[in-house]
Amino acid sequence: MERKLERRRKIPVLGTQLYYALVGDTVSGHRLTTTPQPSASSLDTVAVSSADSSTNLVRPSTPYYPPEQTRVQRGRMRCCNPPVKGSWRSQKALQDVVVMLLFLDHPGFIERSLRGTQHNGQTDVDKWTTFWETFQKDIDSINLLATVLLTANVSFLAIQSVDSPDGLHSSPQRLSYLSLLAALGCILMGLAVRVPRYFTAYNKSYFQVMVLVLGFPFELFLYSIVFFVAALIERFRLNAARLQIIAAAVIISLVIICLFLYWLITEPLEDERQKGSSQSDVAVGDVGTKA
């Protein structure tokens, strides 16, 4: 009897050992961890946060303030004052539209940029350096286009019916040679003025001469294009090419109309500080010269 009781006692013990042997890894991988009891300070924090959340439900939403950068950008916004909004039939407006049609407002761009570099009869070196870097890029582009136009003129004159060996008899030949000379002058003048040199407007004459000199390469290039287009149109006329003449007239008319509309609904891009001192800086230099 005693042996039977001992066997019955060992069976649960062996069963328990076998159970832990089979699931021991799982039990060891998922050991129970004791959760820390919340302290009094944490309970106070929870109470305060719950109180804040309850008050936020009643508190009105705070107004939205844009970032500082957005406010600065809004401060720089302005409305342009195009000629169509003002007296575009005045004498000054007519002069501006003539400059736009004949020179694409390039002299005005040079004049406004130069005025930005002059202050009280002196030259702002930083602004002058920035202006000259922009001007050099402009001159490089003009010289490249003038070289392409020069090649086009040489190819046009290579046509036997255009460039006669007896001399300059046909009008397309003469116009093409004028375009070629203007392109050569543009390249030469561009190479001369792209070298940076400082300038101070001691009086109005100094200022106007500088505007004329810096704008001369672009004007030569522009009229080189005009002479080349005139040579092509004259060539079309001599050969009775009506379709090409009509196409050229339509394109030229559209270009003129678009330039006029562009001038009519826009105004020159000019710094606000330059508007108040557009003539005063040059006038100060003039006074300093007299003194």
C-alpha cells in the first residue's frame, strides 16, 4: 500500500517536470515583469494634464500667425502701375513706347541699373559688381548670337544670285553686307565693354555717355537682325514670292503688336529706393562737380 501511495505522489511531480521541460523556453521568453506602482508626483501630473485637456475643450482656438518669412514676403508685395492705368498718351509715354519698339527697352534697362549703383555722387562697389556680373552675361549672350548671325549672313551671301562678282548691284546684297558689318561691330564692341571698369556719374553727361556706350553692342546686334530680315524680304520681293512676303508681314506685325501690348500692361522693374533717388544722385554729382 505504501508503494502504491508513493507512485501516485510521484506521477504529479513527474507531470509537472515534463510540462516545464516542454514549455520552459516559452515561459522563460515571456517572463512576468512587475509593473512599477505610480508615484504621487505622476498622479499629480496626470491630474493636471487631464485638467488642461478639459479646459482646452472650452478654450477658443488661438489665431494663426504666419511665419516671419511669409510676413516679409507679404510686405514686399505691390501692384504695378502700367501705362494703361495712367496717361499712356503723354509725351513721356510715347517716348517710352518708341524706345520699346526700336530698342526693346534695353537703354532703359541699362539706365535703371546704372542709377542703382550711384549714391550721392559715389559708386556703390557691391552694387556695381553685381551689375557688372549681370552685364557680362548679357554681353556674352549677345556676342554668341551675333556670331550666329554673322554666319547666317556669310551663308546668304554665298548664294550666287545674291552676291554678284561684278559689285554691289542688288539690294539684298547691300542689306546683307550692312547686317554683316553690324554683327562685326557688335562682337568688337562687346569684347571691349565686357572688361569691368568702375564708373561714377559726376554729372548727367557722364551718365548718358555711359548708358550709350554700354547699350551700343545690343543696338548693333538688334539692327543687324533688322538688316538681315530686310535682305530676306527684298529677296522675296525680287523673286515674286508672295507667300513668303505675306508670312513675313504677318510675323512682323504680330511682333510689333505684342511689344506694344507688353509695354502697355507692364512697368519697368525698378527698386523702390531708386524711384526716389532716380535723378537726385546724378544731380548731387553735378553739384559736386560745380563745387
